[in-house]
Amino acid sequence: MDKSNENITPVRLHLELTDAYLSDYEKRMLNRYGETLTGGSISRDILIPSDMPLHNLHYAIQKLFGWQNAHLRKFQLPDPVFQKLTGGTVKGWSDLVGTLFQPPSEAESDLFWDEDYKSGSINTWLRKKYTGPFIYKGTLEQPEIAKQDMKEMLDYFTMIEVKESFTDYLERKKQNPDTEMRTIRKAPLVELTLAEMRSAFTLEGDVENLLERLEVDKTIAAKAEEIQDNKLFPVTDELNYQYDFGDDWTVKITKYEDCADLLHRNLIDQEELAEAEAMVLDKHKPVCIHKQGISVCDDVGGLSGFANFLGTIYESEDRLEKSEMRAWAKSLGWSAQKVSVKTLL
């Protein structure tokens, strides 16, 4: 093992691709043809190097679920955690910009500083992105620059007109068609709630977006690990990864202290686990140790759309439709061929 990797340890993550609104038919198709147990989700269990940032985990997630890195993405905290940390206020949010949250001006040109894919195998390109050493070179996520960006925004908006809610305005308009929207109060941006700020203007990105330079292991607490109120990190026991805001793919990320549950259920044995841990340390890259469900593909309409796609290619009586759907999915890199756990990453 490289001496530079001596302090790195394997960290076990569970990634679950879910959709709370799947129909019974869609669950049945995922169960029947998607190799899922319940039809409600597709999951991956992986080991990652303990120094892996969210930025590089993104590329691993792309490979694990079969996407082509073709759309926007974001990492966010569960809403209750976000509300507790910020109090739902601009002040609470701004205090954590540069430490936990992305700065307001972070644009695609900065966040996607290493998006240099041009041609060739997308899988080979992705593999380089999730293999260490991990060095984050985005400028705006550097703490001092992020905080300065936040300060400039607060200094610019010295006074904001807080309008009534649109719902209240519509109610009054029913009584008086000529009425105009009321100004409730005027205040500096830093004194507003986040809801008031959102109604006043639109930011480039969501205020909830986490810094991608954050290390996964330091950000997420393992299941059963106590999160201490007097410390910021670890900040949560669960993260949400969202990809393609049109299709709205959502992956829930949790961390485990070990792999005892997988061993107990005979989903992996000690020899396989030892081999995977060695791979993480020797190659400085994540390794998949268990999967449940096949790979999906881009632009199919989320998990429900993928379930309907499976229903079409396997159960439709229209041969032309089945053939065209398969050809389309193949053009996006999808294959019905089974992939072993060891070769998934």
C-alpha cells in the first residue's frame, strides 16, 4: 500500500435509489425484470476510501446506477436537518456558507471544474474521477472565497421589500380585482427568512446545496452513532443525492460502521470483504460489495419511467416498439446483460 494512503480506511455506504410514488404495476415490473426484491428501490452497498469527497462520490454513483453524467446534480441534507441547522433564516444559512453550504454565486463553470470528457469510454473516464488521490480544485468552494461571496451578496442587498404571500394576494384580488400586492415590511437581506428571500429573488443554485469538497466520512454519521449538538460534523446520518432535476432521480445515502448485516444475511463472506477492503486501500478507489437491482439509464423518466420501460421491452406485444425501445436504451449505454458486483466500479 502507498505510504500516502496509510491513514485511509474503508468506509461502508448504502445507496438506495427510491421513488415514493411508484404504482403497483411499476413495482411489479421492477420486481419481475429489474432484479429487485420489493420493487420499491434499487440499491448498492459500497466501500469507499475515508478521504473521498462528495464530488468524487458523485462519479461513483453515476457508474453504480448506469447513468452517463449528462445532467445536473446536487447533494442535500434531509429537510429537518437543514431547518434545524439554519432555523430557516438567511442568517442561519449564510453563517454556514463555505463551511457546509455552497456560496450563492457558485456556477456550473466552477462546480464542474473537471468536466473534461470529450470522447471514448465514459466508464473509463468516470473511473478516473472516483479513483484517488482526491484533489478538489473548484475555486468558489474554498472557505475564504465562499464566505467573501456570501458577504458581497449580503452587502449588496442592504434593504429588501418583503411582499405578502401570493396566496394572500389572490384572496384579496377576489374581493378587489384592482388591488396590488402589499409590501409587508422592509429589512436587510440578513434579517429575512429563507422563504422571504426566495419570494424576493431567485438564486443560481439552491441554498440547501452542500459543498462538494466535503469528505463523505466526516459529513455523515454511521447508523446508531450519536450526532453531537456542540459539533457541526458529522452533520447528519443521511444524505440525499439528486440527479437530473427533470427525471428527479433520488439516491438516499447512509453510512454503516461495518458490514456485519451483510455477513449475517450471507450476502457477502469474510474473504470477499477482505478482498474488497484491500482493493479500496491499494487502488484508492471505491468497491461495490453488494447490489440489488439492475442498472438504469438516462432520460427514461426516473425510476417510474424505467419500470415502464422494462414493462414495454419485456411484455409489450408490439415487436417494433420493443425493438425501438431497446435500440434507444442501448444508445444511452444501457444493457440488459448482468454485471458482476466486482466489475460494477
